[in-house]
Amino acid sequence: MPDGTGTLNPLVEVRGLKMYFPITAGVFRKKVGDVKAVDDVSFTIYEGETLGLVGESGCGKSTCGRAVLRLYEPTAGSIRIAGTEIATAGFDSLRAMRPAMQMVFQDPQASLNPRMTVAGIIGEPLDEHTTLTRKEKLARIYELMDQVGLNRDFANRYPHEFSGGQRQRIGIARALALNPRFIVCDEPIAALDVSIQAQVVNLLEELQDRLGLTYLFISHDLSMVRHIADRVAVMYLGKIVELAPRESLYGSPQHPYTQALLSAVPEPDPMVEATRRRIIIGGDVPSPANPPKGCNFCTRCPKVMDICREIDPEFREIAPGRHVACHLVTQASQTAGQAAASEASGTTEIRIQQGE
């Protein structure tokens, strides 16, 4: 599995992505500010891996996913998919890239046209981007229904005749119609029953293994993200505060916000759950229209320092494949590095004195 060290080919490269929504007021709708939904976000997704994007509701996860696919026009930043810059691509270039990048939406009922049959919904991308004959198109629709576990006899039924899990399978089949390389899964299990969630996640994993897909998996369910993701990015108020390989992040979270999030995940073992310490974050999430000065998390952080209220921490690599935006972690990392260097220097001096 990818470990985030850059040994695999990067498929998606996002640098300095910003997505601001203007705030207007008055009769003439004059702009008076911005809602900074996504504010200077950078990450890389390697070919064949799943990057989990987690955080509280309203932190900008879904907006980030939509901006990466240019469903929103990004305010600033670079988005490269398979080496092609799409942030500034024109209409024709973007349309040519659409088959390679698709999306599975959060609400399977709202994302499906109630007036179209299953065959019509799955076949719509084929009408737009291919020149298949009617017979070839029907064969492809049946093939896609087989891949996602839908009975072919359902092809002429309408979305309201299906359960939530079946509707999400229809949405996945539609996303697969044009053989994409990259799929943004925007909380694809949030609206489903717990038993159905596991089925949909297992389906996504099977399709990834079979078709070589790359996912950006957006969710607030940390347990499910641990199951499916290779690396995890934690988002707070429009910024990524920590990015690390899955086991590193869940085993030793570095950012105080990540630590608080993971402390809230229920433990299946009641004995462990009874002895575990919860980290309670006080206060409310600041408005993205008026984020605090310095670190976005400084108003709620239990370990806040004076520098946190003045300077926005840099999102930097503290270990191979591990990035954190936190003054406390950065200082600790620098101190550890200086101590290691001093120890290594002392060892060298001893060896020289001994004539080694």
C-alpha cells in the first residue's frame, strides 16, 4: 500500500487551493468579505491509494472535494490530475478531462434524477462522452450494474423504488461509466444504515482493487476512514492541520485537534472504553468569514501558546510522509532534532579521542 513517501506516481497534486465565497450587502450587493471555506490547502494523492479527508461538519471537506474536480471555480491554487492543470483549464480542456475524474455524492436520493430510469441515469455519461451504439450502450449499462451488484432486471425502474444502499450503488455505477482514474467520494455512506455502510465501503474497495482506482474519501466517520484509507488528512476551518499515513495518525496523533477527534471515537471493548480519557474541546467553531488571528484552532486548543494567537503555523513535514501545522509540534520536533544532533556529535568526539 502507498506509504506517502513519494515512492509511487502522484495522480492528484493540489497546491495552495483556496475556495472563497463572497459576502455581499446593501442594495447594490457590494462585497464586504469572504467565507474562507478552503484556505491554502495542499496535498498529493498517489496512484491507486485512498486519501481520507476528515473533520467536523462545516470544516470545508466537501467544498474541497468539489473544488478539486472544478465543480466549484477555485479562487486560487493549482490542481493537477494526471499531469494536467485543471484549475485554469478552459471549457474544452476540462470537458476532455471529465471522464478521468468523477464523484460519488453524499445523498444518493438527491443526486439521482427521479424522472430517469436506472438505465438512463447510468447511461447519461455514455451519451455525453462516447459514440456507442444503442446495443453497445445497453451492454455497458448491464456490465456496470453487474459490477456494483445490481440486478439487471432493475434497469427500467426509477430511483424511488430502491433502498438507500441500492441508490448509492446506482450512483457508483454512474461514476464508473467512463472508466475514471480518480473518484471523489463525498461522504458516500453518511446517509445509509450502519449495516449498509459496510457493504458500500467493501464494494468501493473491491472496485479499487479490480479497476485500479484512486479515491479521495471524505467522511466524518473516523472508524470507517481507518478501514479504507491509506493516508489521512485532518481538516479544521478550511485548513489541513495534519496529514499522515493511517497507522501513524491513529497510533500517535500529533495535532491537538486530531487528538481530540480520535478520543471521541467509540471503542468496541467496554473495558478499554471505560478507562480511556476523552479530550473535550471547549467553545464554538469560529466563523470561516472571520477566522481568528494566528492558528485557526487557537480559540479552542487546550495547549494554546502565545505564539499561536499571533502567527499561523506552517504546514510542514516533521517525519517522512507526516505533515503537521502546529507550533507546539514544530518546537518539539526541532528540540528532538537538536538533541539527536548533539548526541551524534558527542559520540563522534568520543570515537576520535579513542582513535577510532
